Amino acid sequence: MSFLDVIPFTLFRMLSAPSRVRYVAVLERVFEQFFDDFTGAPKRAEVQQVIRQVLDDPSVATLPGEDDVEAAQEAIEHGVYSRLRDDGWIMEVTTRRAVEVYMPREAHALLSALMTLKEELKVDISAEASLIDSGILAAYQDPAGKVMNIAGARRQAVQLRRSIDGVVTSLHRIEEDLMRSDGLADLLAKFMDRFVEKLLLENYRALKASAFNPMRFQRSIQTNTERFMNDDGQIARAALALADQRLAKDIDTARLQILQDLARIRDVFAGLGEKLDVIDRFSYKLERRIATTVRYQETARNVRQETLRNSIRIAFTEMDAGNTHCITPLVDIPLPYSTATLAVPKKAREPVEPQVRRRKTVDPADALRERMIDAYVASMDVTPRAVAERLADLAPTDKFFDLDRFEPESARDVAILYEARTATPEAFGGLEIRKGSAKAGNRFVSGPNVLIRRRENRT
């Protein structure tokens, strides 16, 4: 199925007509006035009044059109209205005796998409990344109620990728336009108008300097999507909710769709850094290229031409003074760049002498020290799993064990003791943690006493 099977081809007749500029102005005004938010269906007279206001605008009235220039303004107005109705942009519905005007769904979708093209690079990239991050997190925490956030986040991620790609393509288009400039003034005017003000200062550079850079949300989005994809329970709940809403054929199809959407979001943000680096390198190269071109043209114009003018002016001054036999003043003009005037090396380069590569000896003491440091760092990496395993050794039965009686054997035990006292009761699976109000008597850590026991041994 092509998009012409969904959107009637008659909608494109006005956009390709000789009076398309006038028709587009009418469509934009009618859309903004009545159909942008669908607050209510306008009457036919109200729509015709708006068309009349557009046609009375001098900037639109002077446009060439296919209508007869001697025709009455009212006839042109009714002709435009009839053209909108016949091509399918609007439809009339009679309610009692009043004729109300509606815009069909296909026409509204097409015109909405065309209206967004006017904003080209003004997509709020930082807001898109923030919405994706919050949407994925909300869907993971409540998969049954917020399953639709996944599809919305996927659409926003695709829009974000298209926005970043749009900056890259715009840079290539601007480079082509700059290289086709007629002169230095035209080159600088296009560079400042298109490259600096329209593209970078208003969009990309403002984004890079903002605290809401999309790279700020990159790690969070990747972490949440990976955690969601690896959690079979949450995926199953989300798939069941999606199937219950009749948005998927069955649970297996819903599960596959959710995984594909999450993978698409993850891949977009995985390659986002490379795309931003490409934009930075290309924009820097283009700026340097423009600067080199301007510098060369300024040098050629200010040095060569001015020197030649001064020399000719001095020669005519000397001739007017009667000095007909004078030495030419053109001796100070620098020679043009060519193969004949390039510097010739005085002597050939000396050949590079071969060198013997010596293996760097490693002191065994240094190697042992590095291994000991790595082992210490690895042992001090106190994760929730490591804390749970160590505490499980202290509470082998279903009776509570007071951590005040725990005597650390190493620095790692001290770190585990601190982590156990600051953790929440649900932090370690398989262990039940209770915090009392009495002050601890442990000589390493001060604070309320903490009791632990194994959860699976409870009767």
C-alpha cells in the first residue's frame, strides 16, 4: 500500500497549479483560523470571509494566477472556495439549515505535516530526549498502565534521529551554495545568513551550550532500555496489556513489537554521539574553508591590486613632473606564485637511520604492586550482591543477628558494614533487615542498631 492509497491524489492538484502560492496562502490561513485545534466547525460564510481577507492582502493579490484579472473579487473568492471543496481539502456538512465546513482527516494530516516543514531545523531536540527518558522509565515501572509510552518513545527517538540527520544534510547543502557564490560579498552574506544565524546559532550551537544536551540523557535511556529488554516479567506484563488493548494480534506479537521498539530506541542513542561528532567536524572544516577563502581573496585584493595601483600612480606623477627617464616603480611587486618561483630545497633530506627496538623491562616489584592494587580495588567494590552474600554468612538461621556483634576482618568488611547500615530494608534479596532505635555499640560504626535474618528460612 502506497501513501496515495491513503491520501487522495486530488489534494496535490492545488499544490501544483499555476496559482499554487495563492492557494497555499489561503490553506495556511484557513487551517490556522479554524482547523488547527478543531475548536468548532466554521460556517461556510466564515470560511469565505477568511478567503476574502487573504485575497485582499496586497502581497497575495499581486501574485500571478490562473484567474481572469478582470473578474470580480467575489467570483475569485467563490472560485477558490470551490477549488478547495472539489479537491478534497474541505467538505460541507448540512446541520439543520446551516452549512458547516470540515476538513477531512487525510487533508488535515497532510497539511499538518506540510506546515511543520516551515520550521525545518527548529525541532526541540533536548525536549525530545527528555520525553524519551521519562517515557521509558515510566513504562518500566508500570508496564500495564504505561505500555503506550514505548511506542511514543520510539516515534520520538526516530524524530530525534531525523533532526540530527537534518543538520548534517543542511550542512552539505549550505556548503554547495557557498561554493557557488559569485563573489566575496555574496559568500560572506550567505555564510552569515544560512550557516551562522539560521542553522547553528538558532539550533545546534544553542543546543550544545544548553544544560539539556541530548547526550545528558544518553546513558539513562540506554540503561533503562537494556534493563527493560532483559526483564522478562515486565516485558510479559507490557505485552499482555498491549494485546488486551487490541493493539497487537496476540501476546507473542506484542512482545516482539515491544522488543523491537526498545531496540530501536537503544540503537538511536548508541550512535548519537558519533553523529554529533560528525556535525562538529564538518562545521569546523566548513568554517576553516570559508576563513581561508576570505583571507586569500582579501590578501590578493589588498596587497597585489593596491601595490599595482600605487606603482602606476607614482609613475604618472613622475612623468607629469618631467622625469621621463625614470626607473620603473614596479620592481617591488611580489612575484606570482608558480612552479618557477617556488623554493627549491638546498640539499636532499638525510636518510633515516634504522634503530634497534629494545624491549622495555618491567620490574617484578612494579608488576606485583599493580596486581595488588587491582585486587584491592576489586575487593573494595561493594555491590548489593556482595553485601548480601557476606551478610548471609552472618545470619545462617532464621534468628535475627545484630550487626553490632559483627567484627570486621578487613577493610572490605568495614565497607560492607557501612553499606548494610545505610541501605533500605528491601535492598538485598533473601535478607530481612530491621532497624531499631537503640544506639549501636559497634566500635567501627555508630548509629541505630540493625538486625538481619534470612528471609527464606522464616516459618
